[in-house]
Amino acid sequence: MEMNLHKDLRVSLSGVELKNPVIPASGCFGYGYGMAEYYDINLLGSFSFKGTTREARFGNPLPRVAETPAGMINSVGLQNPGIDNVIAYELPKMRECYSGPVIANISGFSIDEYVECCAKIDREPQVEIIELNVSCPNVHGGGMSFGTGCDSVAEVVGEVKKVITKPLYVKLSPNVTDIASIAEAAVKSGADGISLINTLLGMRIDIKTRKPVIANVMGGFSGDAIFPVAVRMVYQVAKRCPGIPIMGGGGVSSARGVIEMMMAGATAVQVGAANLRDPYICKKIIENLPEEMEKLGISSLKDIIGIV
């Protein structure tokens, strides 16, 4: 435990101070209180709560989650109780178990919906960063359709920035040919930071039933297998948009993975699918970081951001 006294895990996202860079990703941590039954989640740097839309959504038909080697496929489809219910019921409940900075993940099916939801959540003191999800591969007519082109990303970011005061991080899809150009378009339109990557688009077939394992046929592919893709994209965006903070994520499941992602250019690191396999994973990563830093001769995590 003494090692913690000599290692500086602190990072800053657009002026929001985090005690460490570890952030459970949206959709993998609910609103926090469920995971608080396992451990004191106040040790987290932050967390991004479940993706929120204007209307309540039941999500996609079952089955919608399936394991794959070194990962998983999901097609949950943004199941959530809607922005008004999140504000009225979920945020107060969340604050009972978590006192740190919270990230609101907002999705939508039109620019008007993004603007309305972001304006509402911006007024909530529990929320310190807004994560604009333009990259969900599991819904039709929204989400990723805004995130796969420079013009559409620029438009939605520009409109949202008009109605909010808090830092805006844009969560980008990896299902594109040039991630850096899309990130640059978001930044030029006012994004304060970039969050990447969301899931790749994947599919598996049950060869016994001769049907896709997911009712929606395709879904978001996440887990350890996508880590090299995520590191590459974080690196590309960091080089294209110097000085812009990045929340990196995609296949992170260890303290060494956090360090590698930060070396590629991430200021903070999101942990997604690993939470579903091991609810204690973020706690373990935070506890292991000082030891890994000691092995690598790192005294402060800030020193390694974008070092490659």
C-alpha cells in the first residue's frame, strides 16, 4: 500500500479532475448503484452512465448478448428509461453511492433529440461531462448514422454546443475508414474532447440452428480482441488533434492496458466489456496501477500521455 503514496494517478479532462484515469464505459456499469453492491465505487476516476435517449426504450429483441472468443457481441439497443426519468430517479439514486465526477452518455435519433437531451442533462449538477454517443451500431436511424461522416458529426456537435455549458466529448465509431478526420471535424465544431472507440460491428452464426446468434443479426463486438484496433485509433486521433483530451477504450482489461492506451494518447481510459465478465475489474485495475507504474519507472500517469 505504501507504493500508492509515491505514484500520481491523477488526470484532468477539460478541467474536471479525476483521482485516476479508470472509467467504466457506458452500458457496462448501469447507473453505478448496482455495482456499488460489490465494492465502494468512489475509488473510480469517474464513470459513464447508461446511454440515454429522449424516450424510454425497451431495446432490441432477445437474444441480444452472446460470448465470442476473446470478446462478446451485444445488440441491446440503448435500453433506458428516457431522459426525464433518468434525471428524476436515476441521478439522485446514483449520487447516494457515488460522489465523484459523472459522465452522461447521450444518444439520439435526430439532431433535435440530441439537443434536447443534452440541454436537459447540462442543467444537472451531478453531471460534469457530456459524452455524445454518435456511434452506437445497434439502432436504426440514429446513433452511428451521425458518427460515420465528417459533415454529420460536425452538424450535431455544433448544434449541441449551442445549448450546453459543460465539456462535450464525442464518442466515435470505429466502423469508418478515417477516424482521425471525423475526430478533427468534431473538434472544429466545438468538441472539447473525443471518446473512442465504441464497438466494432460483428456477427456470429449458430451452425446448429443455422441462424445468427443475435436476434438483430449483427451487433457491437467488444472485448480483448478489439484492443489493438482501439490503441491504433487513439494514436491516430491524438496525432491529428494534438492537445485535445481523449477518453480511450476498447478491450481494456488490465492496468497494463490502461498504461498502453495512455501512451497512445489517451488522458483517461474506459473499461467496458470486462466489467460484465468480472464486476471487480475496475477496482483491480486501479489497485494494480501503482505496481505496474513502479515496474515501468513511471511516477505520474500524466507524464506518459501520448508519449509514443
